[in-house]
Amino acid sequence: MNKRVMNLLTGCFSLAMAAAFVGKPVTAAAEEKLKEGEKFELTILQTNDFHGHLDDIVTLDDGTIHHNSIAKYATIIENVRNEVENLLLVDGGDVFLRGEFQAGQGELETSLLKALGYDAMVLGNNDFRVYPAGEGTQDSRYEQLKNYHRNVNFPILTGNVIDRETGKYIQNVKPWKSFTLNGVKVGMIGLT
């Protein structure tokens, strides 16, 4: 892959997830594929802080202008998928609030993440805030999270947020998710 494209991709996003890797094959067939001491290469593409800005022009400190758009990300994601074998595509949250489509409470943005084939999403601090007031009640926040959950085909993660009243994880999210890629189990913990 073009190093400049990878730098652009990683430069546009900050890490908001923790991933734990288990290098043990999980089946006999996988054991034949991955022998002890062999490398398992995993590529993680991570986005975050869309804030509903699906088509932005960004000016860097050096005056360079970059046109960032969901279409550009889709192209980069597809190119990487064609080049690597083991890939996880994840989002670190702050999907919609403050963007031009914020009244939709993330419906458009999560639909796009679903269409792009994301594997998981972690909730960002703004994903707990309900438009238009920016805060909302506990019930309205749960309803918003339910809508996120209904709209995606991947898990929404956060392992460090619990409901004060019940002491349990918040509704419609999981603390972690495991994936099996070519017989190797990979665990991902979502941290908000």
C-alpha cells in the first residue's frame, strides 16, 4: 500500500480502542496454517470523530488542504481490504453530534458505517448526548443507543461505562467482542 495513503488514513484518525491479541490458533485446521513462532499480521483501520461531517475540507498547519469525505475513506478502506488478509475496521465514536445531520441522531452516519462493513464501534463522549439540547434524559439516551444498535450490523462497545443505578453495563452495548481471523482469535475491548 502507498505509504502516503496509509499516513493520510492514520493521520486523520486517533486511536480510541484497545485490542488484545491472542496468537493461539483455535482449530486444528488453523494450527496447520499458523505454526508456533510464525507471525500473524493484523491490520486495524480506525475512524472516529466524524461529528456528522461527511464531507470536509481540512487545512493543516503547513497550509496543505485535504478534502476528507466518507467517499474517500470508502476508497481507502476498499484498497486496504484488497491488499491485506486480516483486517478489522472500527470506529471510536462521536458519530453525529455537532454535524449538519445531527437532528437525525446518527441514523445517516451509522447507516454509512454499516454499508462500509465496520466490525465494531466504540461510543464516544458525544454519543451520550441527545440533540437538540445536547444532554437529554437517561431514557432519551437509551433510546438513541437503541436506534444506533438497530441501525448497525456490528457490535457497539464500551467496557468502562456502567449504569450508576444498576451497576451493569449500559443497554445495547457490549464491553468486548472477539473475532476469529484465519483461525486466530482476536479480542477487542471498547473504551470510552
